[in-house]
Amino acid sequence: MNRLLLFSLILTTGSLMAKPREIKRPAAQPAELTQQVASYVTYPAVLGERNREGIVVVTFSVSEEQRVAKLQVHSANQQLNDDITRQLVGKKIRLADPNPFETYTVRLRFVR
């Protein structure tokens, strides 16, 4: 009886082995996109006060008018987030084929 149950299980599922799951990772963005975003950002005052360095991750989409939209700055410091947001909102980004539904990720490195 157990063999019959095992055999029917194999027939219905195709196998007892689990199929590996595909992990979707965001496509690497060209350095040109990072350079465009970085060209709009100056060293944040909140970092200058403390002589701090680091990397801040920024995610955004590009509107049909090729402007930064749906911007999010990912850091633990709200003043830093606000400063970078102020500097980037509405800035023009040149992409060959902007897709307003795609989210772009850029890492900005601040060094003093």
C-alpha cells in the first residue's frame, strides 16, 4: 500500500525532488546612470558636520518626461534622506528607453 501511494505521488508531482526557485535580482545598472545621478548630488551637510563617509542607496523610477520619480533614499538618517531627496527630485535622467514601471537602484558613495 505504501509503495502504491509513493508511486502515485511520483506520478502526480513528476518527482520527489524540489525544483530550484529562481531568484529575481535587479539588473545591474550601467555606470553612466550612477554618474548622472551623482552629478546632481553634493556632499550632504549632515555628513560634513560629522566628517562621515559611506554609501547611500537610492531607488527611483524615470517618468516619461525622463525625470526622477518615486524617489526613495535608504539610510537610517532622516536629515540625510531629506537632503538627497531635495537634490534629486525632478532632475532629468537620460535613458535610451525609459520605462516608468522599472525601478532603478543607484549607490552613492560619499567620501571626505
